[in-house]
Amino acid sequence: MIAVNTVEENVPAAVAPPLLLMGAGLLYPTPSGVSKASLDRADEIEDWAGRRVSAPVRKWFVRSLAGEIPMLSVLYSGPDGGGRSGYVSIKVLLSLLWKTSKPPFETVMTAPALAELLDLPDPRGNGARRVRDALKALAAANLIRLVPRPGTSPLIQLMNETGDGEEYSLPSTSYVRSQLKKPNQEPVTDPNLYFQLPAELWTEGFLQTLKGPGLVMLLILLSEQANKNAVWFSGTEFIDRYRISPSTRTKGTKELVDLGMLTLTSVPLPETWGGSTFEQQRRRYEYRLKGVINQLPNGEPASTASITGWPKSTGWPKPADIEPASQASATVKVKKRKSRRPKKRGGAT
């Protein structure tokens, strides 16, 4: 485990944070500016989903299992390698996993409807075109199958989100089956380990608001259970495991902090033997997700009681290996609700 100084990366120039509003009955602020049409689409999917209040995502969609480039990095890079076109593909896939992750794992959603759900500009024009390009990219990556239907939108069939070409199955079911078949397999390397995205990411407008870097960092932190325990990064293994650049990590982290979804705590590292008392003390940042991202099922929702906000230091530690933090944050229980916002909306938000 490599400890590094916290002056390795520059903090991005200050920008105006998104306007956050505290909704009635909520324990966290929500982003403003998301259209009424987008939130209504999300409510429709939430009503249709019934008891399924989250979207499962396999961990290895985010992180490399055996040295391969994870699909999150592949999609985010996009055809131009710049990330701008790729994040729409990621949002489309996550939305399909939310809507479609129950048998027979297929759905029909028009491109304008998906563009509206994601709150893309011009949802019936350029927004729909971006969704169609995203669907083609997902099909090319073996993440979905598009079944043509003459004169109408194609049938969308989910495939395994690791891009291995296998048919889709619920990761929870597949995990149990794999453990029965291979009882000696280390659970930590099981290809069906997964995390969950709460429906509130869509219904409260967070997923629509997130830009590419913030979305990528959210998925990385969720895959390492930063919603349950503080985690920290060290060394160069961050790049090896996620194939995400340091600049994307820095921008994404700041975006999550500005949206009220992440707490950062600067913690001093133990002094090394033989070190000089005049040397600058090395520190690391511990990451802990909070707020909306902790509204998960199975009786485990919790949010951090302490808020440290954006650090005042001038840099970041090197990206790398992830370890649980030594000190867990205090937590408070949050009761799950059926619906946080009224279904009848009088106007755009």
C-alpha cells in the first residue's frame, strides 16, 4: 500500500455549484432545473417497477476483473475517445437496467422517450438522435441486443453488462448459482457481485443532472461500497482497475461534492520510521457517499451525520488501490418512503 502526498493533482477552477432545493419530507437537497417531463417519465417507470426500487449493476461493469478494460471505461471513452458522447450511453444503459431488470429482460422504449427521461435537450430531435447513437454503441459492445420491428422502435433485450456476450440474468440469482457450482471460489472474485442504484437517482433528478465525470466516479464509489463505509485511493491501481484518468476522477469528485452526494475527509497518514520531523506530513482523502445514494432497500439505508465539504487543500492523492477507512463515519437511519414527490406536477421545475 503506497502512501502519497496530497499535492499531486490540481483542484479544478471554482465554478458555480448546481442549485439544490430541499424538498418536503427529504433529508437531503435535490437538484433544481430538471424538467417536469423528465421527472414524470421517471415516476412512470417507478410506478411500473412496483416493489423493485433499485437497479442492480454488476461490479465488473465498473472495475477490471482480470486485466481487461471494464465496460464503463469503454463506453465513457466513446468513439472519439473524449467522454462527451460516451456518458449518454452509460445513462441509457443504467436506465434500461432500472426499467428492464426482471424477466424477460426486454422492453420497448422510443428514443424520444429515453431522451425525455434523461432530460436531454431537444428530446424529439437531437436528443433522440443521441439516444439512437447510444443504443447502437451499446449493441456494438454486446451490452444490449436490438431486435428490429418493421415500422416501429426495436425491441431492446438486455445482455450481461460486462460485455461478455452472455444473456442477461439477475446478478443476485446468478451469484447464488455460481456459489453452488463453485463453492471454493472466492466470493470477492465472483463475476456476479453487484451494487444497486436507488430509483431516487432518476425520480429526484440526480442522474439527469450528473455530467460524465460525476457519473463515472459515482459508479466507481458505489462498486467499492462507499455508501456503507468510507474508502480511500492510493498508488496507481486506480487507473489499472478502472482505466479512468486522474482529471476525470478530480472533476467527478468535485461534482459529487457540489451535488451533496459525497463527503471528503482529509486524514493524516502515520509517520514512517526514520522520517524527519521537518518533512511535510502525508495525508489521504477518505470518500463517503451520502444523501440520496443511501436510500437503498433491504433495511440498510443510512447517511453520514458529519459533513466536511470540499477540502481546502491544493491537490489530490494519486489514484489507486481502495481500502476501507480506518474510522467509520457516524450514521443515522433513514426510513424508506413510497414516494417523495407528488405525481401530479403543476409545472416545470
